[in-house]
Amino acid sequence: MVNWKQDMVLGIVLLGLSVAFYSSGIGYPDSTFLFPSHLAPILGILSLCLIVSSCRRREPGQELVYWQSARGPVLLVLLTAAFILILPYIGFIPACFLLSSSIFISLGYPDKRVALAVGLFASIAIYLIFHTALDVSLPMGSLWTGE
């Protein structure tokens, strides 16, 4: 028998996918939006059924979420949201450095100097690969450009 927690996570992911699928198709013409407008609600209803069935299969008194084990993923989501918010202001290299270094440090990497060095190297390497080699426009940051 499949673990009820795996079904819970799968149901939540599928529910999010159905919402994203529906909302991404709203801007298309009616004939193109016909398929997502029928498929997304069906996927949403089935994912809700999976969530409800996984809740019913758990043992009484057992917690739905163990907060100690959820600390890492929640922290990663918050750090990524902060990265998205500060990216236009401080630019790609400093924001990527802060994100990667804080991920290493917050998830318990023992040597902070190595975490900072890896964050700096990764942000510069990613910038050089995408901006220089692939010619992808990355934000420089309004703090540095004066805009």
C-alpha cells in the first residue's frame, strides 16, 4: 500500500498544477482555451479526492505534517521568494550570492566560509554562462544603475 503522505503531497502538487494550467490558458482565444478549461477542473477535482482519501487513510492522532521535517522546504520557498523580490533592486550576482549562500548556511553546512565561497563562485559562474556565453539578459539592479 502506498504511503498516505506521498498521496497527500501528490494531491497538493496536482492541485497546484491544475490551477497553474487553468490560469495560464486564460489569455488564449476561446477555441485554444477549450481544452485547458475542461481538463484543469477535472484534474483539480481528482486531486482534491486524492487529498481527502489520503487524510482518511492516516491513523487517528497522527499529525498531517511533521514541522521539524518541513522546516527545510519551507525555508527554501521563503528564501526563493526573497530572491525574487530583491532581484530587480540589487541585481543578479548579489541576489544569487545571497540565495545560494543562505541556502547552504540555513540547511546546516558546517563551514560558513566555504558556503560563502561556493555562493560567490556559483553566482559568478552562472552569470558568465548565461549573460556572456548564452546572451541572456540578467537584471543588473536599479540600486547600481540609478534607475
